[in-house]
Amino acid sequence: LLVSKDLGKHLLEVEDLLQKHGLLEADISAQTERVQALNAAALKFSELEGYQPCDPQIICNRVNHVQTCLEELEELAAKRRKELEDSRQLWTFFQEMEEAEAWIREKEKILAAKTCGRDLSSVVTLTTKHKTMLGELGNRRALLHQTMKKGEKILAKKSFSSVGIQEKMREVCLRWKKLEEVTGLHQQRLEDALNFFQFSAEMDDLVAWLQDTYRIVSSDDFGHDDYSSQALLRKHRAVVDEVEKHRAAVLSLRQQLALLAPGHRQGVDIQIRVVEVEQLYGEVAEVAVLRTQWLQDALAVYRMFSEVHACEVWVDEKEQWLEKMEVPEELDEVEVVQHRFESLDQEMNSVMGRILDVNQVVQQLVDGGHPSSDEVRSCQDHLNSRWNRVVELVENKKSQLSSVLKIQNFLLEC
């Protein structure tokens, strides 16, 4: 049993042999106590005085022989245990290597079947799973490193043929290297897909914002008076600022596209989308400029109407005063009225300036093709007509006063 060359052909068989060898060692240990007891009893016969049933030398030789046989048996038992433990170490190494190969094959199948997702959510989920796999890969790498060390120790003992061990180590190392390469490639594909879908999502958000902004800047609400137009203009300027802030994001789209993986950036759809976003932004910016001008024109119209109303109130007041006023015949009263006309001249100069400003604003609106050109032109004509009427009344009244003064002066001279 102890000189057997059967060291097992796999780990379970070696474990079974070790278990049987343990029983054999226990038996040897038990027999050792029995042999030592028998040897001690036999040696007593070699020490007897007088009658000796057997030659003491024969007894001693026999005892020594049995002791030597027992020691050789113990040495054989120790040697076989070492051989069996070395065999267990060898088959443990091969089993761990097979487990590593099986794990590698499993991950290779998983990686071969994995896709990179169809949208941002699926890519994020796959990326999370891949990170978990990278953690498993790290743990398995550490275990494989320990197994490789076991193989190197077995080779150093030279207890078994090194061909099978080295071949297995080389084979597993090559497969592991290939697995890491495939894992790295899959990780790169996931990162490329993540960048692509993030880029697409950002463009979707940008398009949604541009579409909302386009609806705002293309509104036909320009207010119904000075106050409402000013409020709309303030809000619109805030929108224009936001449009300008998004200019950099739109301009950087082509740079971001160039950073994507070739398989993603060379797609016709993504290139068309970039062009569409750029065109949409251009339309939004253009319409925003137009709306700014339209709001300013609307504000100018309402302010012009307000100024016209103020001038017409003044014209109404002076027209009524002039039509009701009778030129006095007394010199003292004529001088009082004359002073009033001097004050009136100053007011008329001031109002005349305001009317000229109104005419200038009207001309700008008409030249700019304002949709309310006919209305503002009619308002202008009405104001100018009434102004001319007041001027005519003033001239008539001044002429009458001048005549009265000439008569009064003539009478005084007489």
C-alpha cells in the first residue's frame, strides 16, 4: 500500500487516497505501540539470569529487525503522504485553472451576446452592469494570480512533469489576456454609445427649447398700449439674452460630433440633425431680431399716439380759446391780450417741436413698412391739420390785434 504509485487522476480521487492513507497511518501508529510493547517484553528474556530459553543475541537481533522494519514503514508512510499532498496540490491547481477557464468562457459568451443599448437609459444600465463585471474581473484576477503562484511552486519542486503545468498556465494566461481585451473593447463601445446617446439627448433638449422659444418669439402679441408693449419688450429682451447664451452650445455641436466614435459620427441621421438644429437656431435668432423691431415699432406707435393725444388736447384748448376770443378795442385790454399771445408763442414753439418729433416718428414707421402705417399717417395728417388751423387762428387774431393797435396809436397821435 505504501509503495503504490497511484497518486490519483483528479482531485476527488486524491482526496480519497489521502483519507485512506490517514487510516493506514492511524493503523501504523497503533501497531507502533504494540511493537514497542512486544520489543520491550522480548528484551526482558535477553536479560534473564541462569536459564535462558533463547540466545539473547538472537532476541536482540530480532527486536532490532522489527524496529528497523517499523521505522522503514513510517518513512514510507511519510514519503507517500508527501507524494499524495503534492498530488493534491497539483490537482487543486488544475481544478482551479479549470474553474478559471470555465469562468472565462462564461464571460466570453456574455460579452459576445451583449449589445450597447438602444437609448441612453439602456446604455446607463448596461454600463452599471459592466462595472459590476469589472469588479468580478478584478477579484478573479487576484485568484488567478494566486493559482499561478501555486503552479510556480509545483514547478519549483519538480515533483511532476512540467509540460502539462506550463501548457495549462500558458493557455489560461492567453485566454485571460483575450478576455481582458474583449472586456476593454466592450467598455470602449459602451463609452462610445454613452457619449453618442448623451449627445443625442442634449440635442433633443436643445431642439425642444428652440421650438418653445420659436413659438414665443413668433408671437403676434405686441401689446395694446404703451405699458403693455414695454412689458412685452422687457420679457422679449430676456428671451433674446437666453438665445444668445445658447449660441455657444449650438456652435459647439460640430466639435462634439467630431469627438464621437467614427461609427456614430459618420451616421447620416446624426449629421442631418446637427444641421437641422443649426438652421432652427438661425430661424429663432432671426425671428427674435424681427420681434425686437416689431415691439419697438409698436412701442413707438403707442408713444406717438400718446404724444398726439397730448398735442391735440393742447390744440383743442387753444382752438376753443381763439374761436371764443374777441379782440378788444381799448388799448389797455389790447396790451393784455398781446402779452397772452407772447406766452402763446412760447407754448406753440414747444408744441411745434413735439409735433415735429411725431412727424419724424411717423416717417420712420412708414419707411420701415410698419403694418399700421396707414393709421399713423392718418393720425399725423389729422394732427397737422388741426395745428395748421390753430396757427391760422393765431395769425388772424394777431392781425386783428395789429389793426386795433394801429388805430389806437393813430388816435393817440391825433
